[in-house]
Amino acid sequence: MAVENFVAYNPVKLHFGENVVKNLGKSVKQYGNRVLLIYGRGSVKKYGYYDEVVNQLKDAGLSIFEYSGIKPNPVVDDVRNAVAYGKENKVDVIVALGGGSVIDSAKIIGLGLASDVDPWDFMTWNVLPEKTMPLVTVLTLAATGTEMNAAAVLQNAETHQKVGLVHPMNFPKESFLDPRFTVTVPKDYTAYGIVDLIAHALEAFFGEGEPSVIDLITTDIIKDAMKWAPQLMNDPENLELRSNIMLDATLALNGLTSYGKVGGDWGVHGLGHELSYLYDLAHGATLSIAYPAWLRLQKERIPERIQRMGKLIFGTEDPDEAIKMLEEFFTSISSPVRLSEAGVESEKREEVINQMNVNNVSGMHHTLSMADRTMLIDLML
Ligand code: NZQ
Ligand code: ZN
């Protein structure tokens, strides 16, 4: 049970709870006066979150410039356009109102606004980020943990990639997590969010290092989410349930679960990103398909670790049973566990294998060979 050396750093000021948005205007004003407000394709207007946020900004005397239309599985073209629009209007602070796609885009928009570099060059590490613009986020979907971490994920149709950039410049200055803003998340995305947070905890669990207290915390986050999930699926407007899941999601990927570890594995996320890129599948849906397959592939290679997962989460010593129970949980909240359930049929097998191999999908701790990728895809079909 080795505790690896580690450095912990998280500068995000988090405002959590019902009505915390009432302090948004005051917070944003500390960072600037000309706000670039980023949001998605309309849900925030439909459900009134936009009005609450805009009123806050107006009451604080701030000027607002809007860029909307960010897509789930966000694309670099939107980031480029928002950077150009923000520069034209000399904005000095960004407010991101939405889920992971909006917040991730806003992080890279910040890097673009503070430089003359094409945003994609940051995503590929061609250019190192040196400066950014202050970012304040208002989260509307519990899933990614982006509100309190340094990651951002974007797609590029020209290079056929969906990639993530993890860099300290990406930390938001402040994030507002008001569970009221999540009660309208539809059932499918509610489930995908729960899958995503569980997958983040598992990615950390299967990273290098075995700090015993972190194993307990990490698996407790998973157990907590699994406990509330069925109730939330039947009672989506329940604020208490939304709050619990929201906190689980933030804790699953704000650095805590990597204390005492070299880092997470992230191989399953790598597989998922390629599936999202190819078939525009929701991020969480790709993970409920890929995780059971990955565990089945690794079962004989890391039996003790998978056994520990099974024991801590499901109370079973039998890895096969643990994997089955995880899969059954995903099914119980209607997240797909096979590609066919997500509308990707077996004739796509070669296409998927090729995409995974071209981008050399692998884990940071448990590497994947070409033969492994083929096996994984067969396990997912
Ligand atoms: O576009 P709008 O109208 O806003 O609708 C969104 C979108 O259709 C809708 N939605 C969001 N909040 C809502 C709502 N609908 C009703 N009521 C609300 N309160 O939900 C849909 C999905 O939104 P999206 O932002 O795409 O979802 P999510 O938060 O799951 O973000 C997914 C993205 O984050 C990346 C994923 O790869 C994916 O691109 N990730 C980011 C990570 C990070 N930065 O740390 C880590 C993750 O592993 C993940 O890779
Ligand atoms: Zn994820």
C-alpha cells in the first residue's frame, strides 16, 4: 500500500449550495468589467438560469458580451470564434454558464484571449500556456469536475481528435455550484453525469500508487453516488439528491482522489473520447460502455487491485461479480454498456479499431497494445 510522493494544488474558490449565485456579480467584478458570457445551445435560457446570471452581472454594473451555441463534445472552431469576438470587444473576464462543454471551452478561450496563439496549439502542447483571462463558472450539470480542476477537453474535426489539456492556467478563479441549476438536467444526461463521476474515481483508483485512505475516500464517493442515483432518477427535482450528486462529482475530480498517487490511469477516458469523436456519443455513455470492457481485459493482469475495488465498493471478493455489478448499475440508470445499445453496430468494428490505433489510445499506468485495443472493442460490441 504505497503512498507515492505528490504535490497538491487547487486555487479554485468554490461557492456551493442553494442560492449561492446571489454573490456572483460581486465576485466577477473583482476580476474585470467587460464580461464574455459563454453558454450552450439554449437550456440556460429556457430554464431561467441565464436571466439570474445576467441580472447579477447587470446589477454589479458590468458590460456583457455573449457567445453561445457551445455543443456537447465541444469543438475548437467555437473556441476560435469566441476568442475573436472577445478580442474585438476587449473583454477582461469570462463567465461560463453551463456544463463541462461550456466550461472547458471557456478555459481554452481564456488562453486564446491572453495570447496570439491558435487555441489548438495549446491543446497539442505545441505552445505552452503562459497567461490566461480570469474565469468564473456557474455549473449547470454535475459530471465532469471541470468546475474545480485544471482540465479542458476539445474536439478538432480537421485533425480527427478529441483531446484534453491539463494545465494550472485552466483553473477557474471561482465556481458557483447551485444545485437549483441542475434540477432540469434530462434523465439521460443525469445518468451520464453519474457514470462520469464514477469513472473519474475509478481512473484515479487504477492510477499508480495505493494510498489506503484515498482508496477508501475514492470508493466512498462511488458508493455515495450509487446510493443516491436510483432515487434521483425517479425524483429529478429533489434538491437534496441533486446536491449530493453535485458534491460527489466535484470531489471525484478536484485532485483529492489523486493524493498519494502519481496520477490516474485514464485509459478508459482515452477509449471514450475516440467513441465520442467518431459517433458524437455523450461522454458518460462512452464510459459506461468502456469501463466494464477495460476491467474484463485487466482482470488477470491486476487481479489484486480489481479485487480491492470489488471488496470496497460491492463487498465481493469475486472480480467477475464486481464487474457485473458495476455493469448492472450502469444499466439500472439506463446508460449503455455495449456499443450496440448506443446505436453503433458491429460493422463499425474496423473503423473503431483504426481510430483507436491512429491516436494510440493507452492508459498512463496500464498501457494498451494494439492487440489490447482490438480485444477491448470486441468486449464493447
Ligand atoms: O447546450 P445546452 O442547451 O446548454 O444543453 C446541455 C447539453 O445538451 C444540457 N444541459 C446542461 N445543463 C443543463 C442542461 N439541460 C437542462 N438543464 C440543465 N441544467 O446537457 C447537455 C450536455 O452538456 P455538456 O456540457 O456537454 O455535459 P457535461 O457536463 O457532461 O460535459 C461533457 C464534456 O466535458 C468533457 C467531456 O469529454 C465532454 O466533452 N470532460 C471534461 C472534463 C474536465 N474538464 O475535467 C473531464 C471529463 O472526463 C470529460 O472528459
Ligand atoms: Zn470523464
